[in-house]
Amino acid sequence: MSPEKTLEVELLGVLEGDKVVLDKVLFIEDDENTLIGDPLINGAKVTATSLGDFKGDKVTVFKYKAKVRYRKKTGHRQTFTRLTVNEIIKPKE
């Protein structure tokens, strides 16, 4: 198995260090073969460990209407959960 991979997903609401099982797997690829779901791969799971929550980059929202002096500037920072993938479980064939 390849070295552990870190990824960011939308906020899951789990504590740092907790184990997470993701059972909605769409695609699995390794050196020999590729599995593509239709839309999901039945029986496939990904186990991961939470590394905590963090905020993403700030997105600036600027609303403007010409000739009426309307300007509104706001921003937004999305909260994500960082995961480390421990194991990818393929379905039994």
C-alpha cells in the first residue's frame, strides 16, 4: 500500500484523532486495475483518521450595480476537516 495520504473534506463534525469510515466510494485506482462505480462501488470503504478542523482560504464576494451607487463587499471562509487515509478496502469479488 502507498504511503498515507492527507485530504480535506467538508466539515464532518468529528474530533481530532477519531477514526472515520467513508463508505460512499466512487473510484479506486491502483497499479494493476481501476474500479469505477455506477455511481458507487458496493462494498468498498475508506478508513481515515481526523487531523482536526481548519478554515479554507477567504472568498471575497463583491456585489455592484452600475449607476445607483450600490456596492457591498463581504467575505466567507469555509470550514473543512483534514483526514489522513489509513486504508482503502476493496469489495470482495
